[in-house]
Amino acid sequence: MMFTCVTPGCNQPGHHHPAMAAARKGGSKAARSKGHAKTVVRDRKGRSLRVDIHCHYLNRDAAAKLAHLNPSQYEPSVKFASQLTREVNVKQMHDRAPKLSTIEVRIADMDRMGIDIQAVCPAPQQTYYWTDPGLGLEVSRMINDRLAQIVATWPDRFVALGTVPLQNVELAVAELERCVKQLGLRGVEINPNVAGRELTDPSLNLDRFFAKARELDIVIFMHPIGFTQGDRLMDHYLNNLIGNPLDTTVGTSHLIFGGVMERHPGLKIVLPHAGGFLGHYWARMDHGWRARPDCRTVIKKPPTSYLKKFFFDTITFDPEMLGNLIDKFGAAQVLLGTDYPFDMGEEDPVGLINSVPRLPAAEKERIMGGNAARLLKIRR
């Protein structure tokens, strides 16, 4: 296979889930069918392209550069973890090190999982928003340059989403432009907060970043690194099991209620882990918006009218839950994701999608790769 980038200025080539015994209740086929025109990219054998929107690469050089600053003291996933969880995580990082940083191992796993292309992005903690802005820019450039090198070396298997130092909006905007116009990256990964500050915090002035992302027409992948106030989530790995989707829920809610999605229509923001809790408990915020004036201080329309503009990965671990997500937001808004190579990832993403009851073949194709190909500007 060979795929190329169609981004202006870019010169780079570009569970086993048993079928549910009972049919889903109340599924709206019309909800699935709404949205963008059908986009299907096929490989040379005629099979629809399979693109993984949610996968990570650990840049060991960047990690080594900051090791003397003890990054773990700033990471919620480490701060709010029991001793046992820390030990399990250390073992996971040791066992999965080749998957995180060795491309040949990664490609073999992609082949086993049926994935044609990964939209590879940094390991979640490698945003480094806690650093001094100048240092943050330096390590961001290291990470982005390496991602661009991976894409250039294996152009038929990878596109990349980089990182920018959101702790300084001027540096973030400049690096975003470099990522897209010079390196040919298809977008960036961000966290749902900037070292504990909300993305709508006026001191950050991130409207400039979101405006530039919209202008460049790139993908923003918003990935959590544990909940920042996780004192009650330390045991049983709760700061990942609950904290990660909770942080996505909080960050997304601020983007909605704070008016970011209203001020910047057309933003392409992908939410991991099927949108956190918001993708499955959306009606409560609509009720609040109707019932209370303090929920209507900024936005003019019900919150779900903005939520429907986000994109969601398929990491639900349950075909019925995935089917409900597709019914609510439409097949055009859902993208295959794995969270490779972590133990909380989906090992059989194709099997999960195929096990959704009564999902038409054309919609499966869009979810497995067509939607991502359109968003990421991948064409054969």
C-alpha cells in the first residue's frame, strides 16, 4: 500500500467480541447515516482501509532529556496511584518498551490486528506542559521531528499527530504551524488541561491556538493523563479506570460550556475512550442548560448540539455500548482506536466493530478507516 498526504504545503508521501444475543433497543439508523458524505479508501486488494486514530509512541530521547527533573512528580497518573499500581505500571513499561518505541515490532502488531495505518501520537505524558515554555518547545520539537522521521521512513504505515507547548500560546501556535507546514504532520495531541489549568482559562488565551488549528484544518486528539484531583482514585487503578474518562469529560465540558466550539465551528477534535462519560450521559447537561441560567452564560444552544461536532474513538470494550454511541452521534463521528500499546487498549478493534449488531457494512468501513482517512487527508 502507498498513501499520500493532501495537506497544503506537505511533501511527505504519505476482542474477539461475541455477537450480542439480544438486539439493541431503540437504535436510530437515521442517526447513524447523518453527517458527511461517505468516504472509503481501499487498499490494493479492495479491502477498506483500516486506520487507528488512537496509538502512542514514546520518544526515549525526550524522556532522557527531562529525567533529571523527575517528571513523575507532575504526572497525575503517578501522583495519584497506589504503590501496587506504580509497580504494575513499571512492569508494563518494561514489558512493552519495544512496542512503544521500536517501529518494526509495532508494524508486526499492526499486521496481526488488521491495522493498515496508525495515526501515531506521543505517549500521553510527553506533552510536558509543566516545563518552562522554552524547554517545552525544545522537547516538543524533538518529539515532532522524530514522528516526522517515522512517517518519512514508513510512509505507507503511518501518519503522525505531534505535540505543542500549550503553556505558552505563542510558542504553541508557531510549533503547530511548523508541524503542519514543514513536517507534514496531520495534527496534534493535547491533554484536557494544561498542568491543571482548564483549556478555557483566560490566562492561557488558547483561543489563538484553536483558531490556528481551525485555519490549518488539522486534527486535535485530546488525550488525558489521569485526573488532576485524583486523591480519591488512588487505589485499584481508579485514576485510569475512572480518572482518564473523567478528565476527558471535564475538559470537553469546558470546551462546550466555555464557548470554544461555538467560537470555532469546524474544529476537528477527537475524544478517546469513546468520549469519556459525556458520550454516554449527555442528557444531564442538556437538562441543566434548559433548567438553569448559570448553564447558559456563554453558549446559545443546547450542549449536545456542540458535542455532536466532536469525534469519538471506538474504545468501549462492548459492542452494545459502541452501537449506542454510533446511534447517538452517527457513524461519521466514530473512528477505530486501539490505545496501542497499553494494557487498557483494544486488542481486536476490527472484531469489536464487526460485532456491533445490525451495523451496515458501509458504516463499518467508514468507522474502520474512511472517517479517519477524510479527517487526516489520507488518500491512496
